[in-house]
Amino acid sequence: MNRKWAYGLAGVAVLAVAGFMIFQALSTSLVYFILPNEHAADPAQYDGRRIRLGGIVTPGTIAFDERELQLTFLVTDGLVAYPVRHSGAPPELFKESTGVVVEGRFDDGTFVSDNVLVKHTEVYVAEGDHIDLELLRESLK
Amino acid sequence: MDLSLGTLGSAASALALGLAVYALIAGIAGAVRRDARLQTSARLTAVAVFLAATTAVIVMQAALLTDDFSVKYVAEHSRIDSPIWVKVVTLWAALEGSVLLWAWLLTGYTAVLALTTPNHALRPWALVIMQGVQVFFLGVVALVANPFVVLANPPFDGPGANPLLQNHWMMAVHPVLMYLGFVGLTVPFAFAMAALITRRPGTEWMQLTRRWTLAGWGFLTAAIIAGGWWSYEVLGWGGYWAWDPVENVSFMPWLTATAFIHSVQVQERRRMLKSWNVLLIVLTFALTILGTFLTRSGVVSSVHAFGDGPVGPVFLGFFVLVTLLSLGLVAWRWDQVRDRAELDAAVSREGAFLLVNVVFLALTFMVLIGTLFPLIVEAVNGARVTVGAPFFDVVSLPMWMLVLLLMGIGPLLPWRKAETQSLARNLAWMTGGLVLAAGGALAFGLREIYPVLTIGLAGWNLVSLGLLLVGAVVPRARLTGRGLATTTMRYAFEQRRKVGSMVVHFGVVVVALGIAASSGYRTDVQLRLPYGEPVAFGQYELQALAPFSERGAGRVSVGVEVAVFQGGRQVDLLRPHINAFGNSSMTVPTAAVRYTLGHDLYLSVAGAVDPTADGVIMRVIQSPLVTWIWFGAVILALGTVWTLVPPRGPAPAVVPAGATGRARA
């Protein structure tokens, strides 16, 4: 019987360590999906964290440096706009007023991205500043 | 009432469902009342169900191949100018069709089981379970997600299959392998349940299904690696595994099935782990259903969740039902499956198997948590999160190392209790292999912990395999006086299970090396390649020649020809391009890969091909030993096949059921 207890205890210990490791790793590798205004509301929360920032490419802000392969543009949700810098070519179908989700980190007010995903959205930014945030969130899913 | 393909297909699936319901009821009645005639009727009906389901599949293929857009599924997923192979595989390119395929394979397996399983006490109930699962799937086809719905106003043409699926022939193979695996693992589940119902918790159920289990596991393994290769060639980021929910849900049943095929051996040899084995196979089967729910219901978003609809909740319901019923059954029969034998010593074959089981279960738990966590977070505070690949890597890598470590020790340990002297000698040899391999890696300049550890453990495992083979062959050769080569050949043919498992483990080592090297040491850059000018990349010079565009069946490709030079000599011509299918606005960048044994050179067009520009921007990736993963997979598959081929000579007879089946005929 003693032996059974020993194995049981060993098993519980292994599971406890594994569980601890899992939650430790989870807390550090969660990637939040947010809109620019959500970041502006509480920038400290996302400081240095990897996030997925969603929004619309502000018309007239796209610039691409062919030599250095640096893509810059503004991403907006109608309330807040942030500059994005991406190392690499603009993906196909990337254009003004299209929905994008960029992955990366904020560095000194600029979002440094390593992945730009183009999303087809029904949200238009051209007429005025108002954007239906729920619709935007949903369409960037 | 005209006889369109749609009505014909609906009729065939309704007929299949009706027959399956009859077979289920007759089967239950026959099993409960031990009525051999009812049992036979249920068995023969299984064949009729299969024929009806086959008719449904043939009708769907006819509709796809003749572009019959009055059938909803064809109208929504096919297209006139697609090539024939795409039309054929469109059967499983979307949800309704893939459920039909799954159901059809299940009816096939059930029919084969009904005809070939020897008359054994477990057979009636095992078939009842198979029929029950079959009723569910055929019910989904006929009632919930009927692909044969007839459209009143059929369109002239459809949108075609999902571009990502059309883009690679692997899509013709990968899903079929996956479903063959899932369905194959339903068989041991059915027999386990039958064993509980009939109070025969011994090893019969696992011996009767050994081949089905191994074949199912082999198909699932092949499916997962084939899916990895598909991602590698199609998704354009030069990787093969992203811990995406769709990948994860196919991986979880694989993990539990792998644990299962090891722990059943403990029960066969030591009569231990009875309840554990039943629970593992329940878990495996339940996870295949849960996975389908998660990826088909849209609750977990994924880069390749193909379609959603009312099928999700139905699968969730079935998952809950299966889990409750089977766990209830285990609880009800608990004193039958309670272990009476005890572990004699932790350092023994069964000890190692038990430990590796715990590790596999922990891995399953990790994948499940990582996959479900976004749901939990969203439910708790509404935040939308994804769990990044780093989580899975950080948590799983130590466990994979443990798996490799145990894979080397386990097969060398004897059952019951290891003799310390021979164990110490073996461990010394293996540690030598580990130190040598890891030292070599360090001397070679590798510094990252996990690749170095993996290489070390590869050495450890190779020595272990060598010791196993030498330990088996040398005494035999000495005894018989035959040469070593002849003895090895004879041994390989006589001891297929042992040799097959060695080959599989060798395949695992090769795959592990491929994964370690390619994830630890890849170069991934974007380069601007001006036309006509060579650009240096590592040991290569890449020269973009000119853009091209071409038309295939239902497809337009735009790309760039890139000459690859090495040491001033052209060694390859790669054609990375972007495919557009039909009217779909979605385009698929299609990478071009130079495969070599040492490393792959992977080119993918970044952005767009602008014919007016004087160059193109290319994503260029070099990753070492990727091909080893695919080679290792082939070795793994061969090893699995080797264990499955029946040995020559009279097969060990299965204990007949005695009088139970025919008792009251």
C-alpha cells in the first residue's frame, strides 16, 4: 500500500509541476487582439507585450522604402491612429482603407510589426471619422 | 418528381440511415437476447448500410464531375473549369462533404468488421457500438448537413473549392488519411466498450483490435505529417507546424493514441492498467469528436477552419453523450477493471511505459489548454486573445526531451524488474552515445539548448537501438551458427512487432532531428531581387530572370523565375508564383522549394508581382534538415506496415467465443 501512495504522490507532484509550468507559460505568451483606442486607454498594460493590433489603413499614409524594405502606414479605428512600421514588402491585396491585423510590439509610440494580415472588411473610413467599432472588431476576426 | 442526382443522393443517405438504425436496434436486441439470427441480421445489414453510403458517395462524385449545380454542395464548392482531380477531392473540401466521407469510411470499416471478425463474445456489442457511431454520422449527413439539398434555381457556375485546398495535390491525400485514422481508432473504442458491457475486461479486446489500432495510429501519424508538408508547401512561411487549433485538434488524439499503443502492452504482459487503457481509448475517440466540434463550429478561430454551420452543436452533443456514456460504463464496471497486480519496480519496462504515458497525457492536456484558453479568456473578461506558438514550445520541449529519453531506455528494460548490472552497462553505452553526439554538436558550433539536447538524445537512441538489435541477433547467430546478416534477416521476419517498433523509433529519431534543426537554425529574410542581377544569400546567389504568367485549368499564375547559383554554377531554377483560382478574390502565394538532404532553400513571393517593376521582393528562407522530417515519416510508416503484415506460418488462433453467440439460436 505504501508503494501505491508513493507512486500516487509522485504522479500528483509531476502534474502540479506541469500545471504550474503551463500557467506560467500561458501568462507570458498570451497575445491580445485590440483596436488602437483600446491601447490608448491603457498603454501601460500592453507595454513590451506582443499584441495583435487591428484597424483600417488610413488613406494616404502608406509609404514603402524599396531599398530598405520598410513599410510604414497609419492604422486607425476612427478614434485613435498609430504609426506602424513593418520590415518587408506590403502583402498582396494590401491597400488604403483595407482592414489589417498587425502583429508585433509597441516601441516608442510606433508599432513594430513582423506580420501584416490583410482582412476584407465592410467598414469604410473615407466618409468621416466614425467607424462602427463592433463591426470592425467582428470583421477583423 | 424528377430523379435528379440531388434527390437520389438524399434518398441514398436516408436509406443508409434507416438501415443503420435498423442494424443498431437489431444488434442491441440480438446482443441482449443472445439471438444469433438477429445478430446475423445486424451484421449483414452493416454491408447494406455500406452499399447505400457508397451509393451516396458515387452520386456526389457524379454530381461534382458533371457540374450538376442543382445540388447545393456542388453549387457552393465546385466550378466548371476546375481540373478533374479538384472536382473529385471537392468531396472533402468542405464540411458537408467531409462528414459524408467520414460516414462512408465508417460504414466501410463497420462492414469489414461485421464480415471478418471471428465469432467472439465481444463481436455483437462491438458491432453495436460501431453501428451507434455510424447512426450518428449518417444522421448528420441525412438530417443536419445534407450535401444533396436541391436548389430550385441552380447557378450556371460555382465559386470552386477553397483556393488553399486547390493549391496542392496533398489535399487529395491528407484528409482521407486523417479520417482513416479517426475511423480506425473507433474500432478499439468499440471493442473496449463491448469488453466492459460483457464483463470481459481482459486483453481480448485489445488483441482482437491490435491491427486496427496500429493501422489507425499509422494513418493518423501519416495524416499529421502530410498536413505539415501541405502547410510547408502552401502557406508560404516556410514552416510546417504553427500550433494552430486545427492542427492541435488532430494532434491530441494522436498523443493519446500513442500513449494507448504503449500502455496496452503493459496490460498484455502484466495484466495491469486495465482501467487506464479503457480510459485512454475513450479519451482518444472523444477527442476526435471534440476536435471536429471545435474546428467546425467556429468557436475557435483558425487560419484554416473550413466552413461552419449547425454541425458544431451536434458534434458537441455527441461528444458529451459519448463521454458520459463511456465514463458511466467504466464506473459501472469499475471493480472489473480495477488493477490487482502492482508495479513491482519503477525501473522496469512497465515503469517506463507508465511514465511515458503520463508525459503524453500531460502533452495532451497542454495542447487542450492552449487551444481552449482563448475561449476561457473571452468568456471571463471578453478580451480576444490568441495563445502564441512560444507557449506550446516552452511547455512541450522539455516533455519531448523526456519522451526521447524514455524511448531509448524503455525497450531495453525487461518486464517486472531490471537487473542492475546489465542496465548499468547499457546505460553507460547510451550515455556515451549521448555525450558523443551532443559534444559533436557543440564542437560544430551549435549552442541552442534544445537542438543540442535533441542531437544528444538521437545518439542515445541510436545506441539503444543498436544494443537492442545486437542483443537479439548475436546470441541467435551464435546458437544457430548462421551468419549475422542471415540471422538479422530472419529475426526481422520472425519478430515483426519488435523489429517494426525499432524501425518506428528510428523514424522518430530522424523526424526529431529534422524538427530540431529546422526550427532552431533557420534564416528567414526578405530580399529585393532586381531582374538579371544576382543577389547573394548564404552559399547561394539568386538571380531573378523575368516575371511570367500562365493559365492552367481554372487557375491563373503570376510568378518569377529565379535561377539559383552555387559556386558560380547554376544548380536550380525555381518558379515561386501566386495562384488565383476562378473568380475568387483570394490569391495563394505558392512557394518554390529546392529540397536537399542538408537544407531547403525556400522562395516565396512577398507582396505582389508587378510586371512594370524592375525587380521582385522575395521571402527567402533556408532551413536545415527539413527533408529529414518527410524521410523520417516514410521510415515511420514502413515500420508500422512491417508490424502489421502477418507473420508467415500459422497465425496464433484467437480464442473462440465458445457457446455464447449461438447459445439460443
